[in-house]
Amino acid sequence: IGIPSMYGQYSEPKFEALGLMYRLEKVASRLMEDVLSGLKLEYVTAKTLNNIYQVLTLFREGMALDGMENQNFNSNLEMFRYSLSSPSFTLGQYMNIFQFMALNIKEIINEYFMRFYDYALNAVVPQLFDDTKETLLKKSETFYREVLSSAFLIQELDQFITESIDMLRGMLENYSDKYINNMMTYNPDLTVSSFALPSPETDNRVFLGAKAYYLKMLTSYGFPIPPGFVLTTEVFRHRETVLDHPYMSLELESLLLSNIAEIERATGLKFGSRRKPLFLSVRSGTAISLPGAMSTFLNVGINDEIARALGENPETAWMAWDSYRRFIQSWGMANGIGRPVFDHLMKEAKEKHGVSKKAQFSAEQMRELVDRYREALDVRDVQIHPDPFVQLRQAIATVLDSWDSERARSYRLHLQIADEWGTAVIIQKMVMGNRSQKSGSGVVFTHNPKLSKPGVNLYGDFTLCSQGEDIVAGLVHTLPI
């Protein structure tokens, strides 16, 4: 405060310090509001509880700076800290700790506000108004409300504790113990790993599976691996809650969208675009390989509208309808339609048009085959959603569920593989090996098993104008690498 006078500017250090304190309190309160707004209390996990503890320590420090301290609150906060180190601590126990803290807040309010002003209010109110008990209670309540609303951090802390209790009570009332335990052990920071970025905590075969682990390794070595990302086995282990809980599923959707946006930036393509569409493969990734036992989706993101738009361009027409055909087949097979159904339709089309290889179909003939594939799904009541993002969500759920398919269970039983391993989900840009007769796909190994000599001896085969798993499945005539 500066007080002007005839002698110049008068400055009082205590007033200056008081004014600075008020300004700093406002800044600190705004910063605490930012911290609280970034804390999600829609559901609770181990990470949520750790974040709550960090926020409560900030509240304790803030109150101590303002001269307020409560030994019981400090003791309960310490108990909260130790509880976080025990995975067996229950939600009911956390609820008790927060209820104790709520009582501590009342103690703080009583000690530093109610008792402090009680005597003065009892003396002053009757002199200013009247000496009835009703007037005293009414004026005191108004006074305390104003004082508490302007007090440093007290009201924010009280509200924060109340919201935390409401969150815990809602979980205890609405969910089973198994569901709560599954939710509390979930760590959203371990759910997604981009090919392009190192993730020290998840860059291993346990979280990524062998396939994605080596794809990330190749990417780090500078090989031209199509961009993508992995939903780790953390999602599999908590799929009952992650995919069903409204807020947890929204959080996962946000992670999916941000990682798809990274692929779009890297490729110049757009997921769901008619003009420059991005197609994705959605595959399983297990620590211990289960060949042929898990669901796979190719060209996720294509639909009638996108296929027709690409089909209008002679340079992309054949690729468009072949990609759509592959997508429909992978969708149908993941939903219980056997490969022989599609093989039969392919054979009929070849006989009808007098061709021996599908690469010899015209774009229009391939479009006719797409219609036949769609009919095969329709008569079996297998639906494909036209929205690319809904397709992606459904494909992810199906890949996760395929871990418990009859094929996968039989394979694990035969090889004595534990059910708890689970699967990651690899989401990666599709390679358009069916773009033209100058495109292709293949399988290559760095060692030829027919040769006994050491070193790199390329072995494998490929086919032109093709994409996907045709070679691995033994469906096409191939050329040696």
C-alpha cells in the first residue's frame, strides 16, 4: 500500500507484506484449481489414489503456511500414504480414511474459525441488531460462510474431500468387489505404446507381445515399418472395466484418437476420409505365439462410401474393391463364418469370369464379388457398422475376446500355456500391396532352413497385387524371394 501525503509517498512494510500475501494467496488458489480440474474423480484406480495423495499434501502445506495445522489430519494423511503401498488395501478402508479426514476438516474449521470468532459474535451481534437467539444464529451463519469462502484453501479442501467420498461411495454401491479390484489395479499410463516413441515401462514382450515388441525394435533401428501403436496387455487384463465403464472407455477412446492422429500426421492420410483414406490392420500380439488362433482384421476404416469414392478413380478402383472384399472376409471370419464360405464364392466368381487368379478380375468384377461377400454376412446376420471408429472399437473388442475362443483355448491347453498371459492389440497402417501389378506382399526369413551354412541366407516367397495373410494361409501361388 502506498499512502500519498504532502511529504511524498508513505510506505508501511507490514501493509506491503499483507497486500503481497493476499495476491499470492489468490495465485496459489488459482493454481490449486488448475490441479484439481486435471484430476479425474469419475473412477478410481491406484494412479487416482496416488494423485489424490499428492493433492492432499499440497493442501496440508498450504494450510501450514497460513498457520493452520491439525495433528489428526496429518496422521490420517500419513495412514493414507502407507495404505498406497499395499495392493490388498480395500476401497472400504480408503473410504474410512476419507471420512476421518472430513471430520478433521470440521475440527480445523471449529478451531481456527468458530471458536476464534464465537466470543466476538456473541458480544457484537446483540449490540448491532437484537439479542434474540434466532438473530445471533442467522448473523453468525452468514458471517462464517463469508469468512470460510475467503479463507485460504479451506473451502476447496472441504469440497475435494466430499467429492472423493462421493466417488468412493458410488463405487461401493454400484459395483461388485471383483469389478472394483479390477478397476483399482488399472494403470491408464501403461495402456498405449506408439511404435515411434520409447516406453520404458511397457517396451517388453509381456506388455506388447512378441510381434509388436519386434516391430518397435525395428522401428527404432530405422527400418521403414508402417506407423502404428499397441494397446498393451494392461487393457486385456482390465477389459471388463475399461471397455464397459463409461468414463474409462471414453478415456481409452481419447487415447485411440490421439494415436490415430499421429499416424495421420506421419502418412498424410485421414481415417474415414473419402479422398485419402487411412486403412488400419487390427491384430493380436501375444508373448507366446498362437498362430491362426486369434482374430485379425484388415483394412479397418473402409465402408461403402469410401470404396465407391476410390472406385471412381481407375488407378485405385481395383485396390478399393479388393480391400473392401478382404475387410468383409476378415470381419465375417472373426464373427464365426468359416473361410470355406468365402473360398466358395471366390471359386464361383473365377469360373464365371474365366480367370485363374483373382488379380485377373476387373475392378467391376471385384465389386460384384464384394456384393456376394456382403450377402454372405447379411444372411448370417453379421453386421458391419459404417462408422470407421465404431469399426475400430468393435475390432479391438473382438481381438481381445478371441483370446478366449475355442481355437485359442485348445491351442493353449495343448502347449500348456497359462491363460493369464492375454493379448495386446496392434493397430497399424495397412500396406496396400494390392495397389497394382507392381505392388505385392510376401514373407521372408533371414535364414534358409535348407542350408546348413551360417549367416544371412534369404528364404521366403511373395506374390504380386496382393495384401494380407494370403501367403501365410497358403491361398495363392507364390514366387521365390
